Amino acid sequence: MAAGYDGQPVLRDVDLRVESGEFVGIVGPSGSGKTTLLRALMGMAPLYAGTVRVDGCAVHEGARPAVGYVPQVETIDWNFPVTVEEVVLMGRATVSGPWPWPRAQDRKDTADLLGRLGIAEFRRQHIRKLSGGQQQRVFLARALVRNPRLLILDEPTSGVDIKTRDDVLHLLTDLNAEGVTVLLSTHEINAVAAHLPRVICVRGRVIADGSPSEVFTTETLQRTFDGDMVVVRQGGVTLVADRPHIEGPHGKR
């Protein structure tokens, strides 16, 4: 598969298969094609070669499959006058039938989701008044109210603190255990190593694909990020860090 924009491929020679029930992270530097890959899965990025299939059905531009999608929080227009509850109900509007207004069941499902995500008390508030982590949960609820079998998230832990990041990843782990297939992009290498069983490194193409212990090597990270990184493994934990460049009395060491 090849995909991109304005006639210019961003991704080339991509050959991937994600099985039902998997939990997969996509990592790579900015501009590497992570978001393009996710958008191609939803028919939101032009394909220049190959085919994308979701649940056995071919996806083409303009024909978005029935998946739950959580965009990057940075792409949201926070000045749009809408409440938390209204944002979530937007996700149900495409699947609740021909009615132009929410049904009682739609509102009940929304309330249940907001309660599960710990943000029920904010349902009448404008989304711009919430913290970054709370906003992320709102858009996760909007995706989940569709009862998707596949959940796609673009940088779901970007701009949130460590506690919120871990809360979101644990929640996604719980959803995955319930049978939801989860595919997310992220810059959080160590979070992926700690929480996800499979990781795909992308830089214009697929650099590596496998478990964190298989993929996170100094060589693979160099090819992916073009940076000198140190990989430490201890007690079953994989940690990745930049190699330090410290100025000392005798120069860098």
C-alpha cells in the first residue's frame, strides 16, 4: 500500500495485517507517516497503490468504515460552542438511525460512558473548560459510543501528564481485554514498551514490526528516528533513552 496527499506518497510499500483483538502501537518521528497510515484505514487519505481492508471490506477515500476514531486533541476547534454530552452524542448520530435528535437510549449510553471514564460531572460543561486529559476522555467516549470493534487513536497521550497517560493506556488495555481491537500512534516509546504487546516502527515505510523486546533495539531505533538511543532491559522491562551528551572538563563524553 502507498498513501499520501496531493499526489505525493507519504508511505510506500506498506504491507501489514492487524488481527481482531490485537493492541498495536505505531511509533515514528514527526512526518514519518503515522497519522497518514491511520487516515488510510478510514478512507481519509488517498491511496496511490494497493488496497486497505477493514473487517474484510475494501476501504476507499470518502468511504469511512465503522470504526471508533480519536483524533489528536491539538486538531480540535475549542471555540465551537458544544458541551461534553453533545460531543459524545455526535458519535452516536451516525449509527442511531434517521432521527435528527438523540434517543433516550443514546443519552443513557452517553451517560454510562461518561461515568465509566470518570467525567460524568462535566457533561454539561463546554469542552474548552476541561483539562487536556479530560478532553481526551471526551473524544474517547465519542468513539466508544459507536460500539466499535476497531478503535483508532492518533496520539492519545500527547500533551497530558504521566498519571493521565497511564490512566488512558490502562483504560485502552481494559477495552482491548473486552474484545476491542486497538490501534494507536504515539511518540511515547517507553509507554508503548510497558503497555502494548505489538509495536510498528514507521518512517515512510515499515521499519520493524513485532513485540517491544524484538523491535526496540539500538539499530532499529536509529533507522526509525535517526538518533543515537540507548536500550536498557532489566527485570522484563524495556527502557529507551537518548544517549547523553555531557560537557565535562575534557569535552563531551
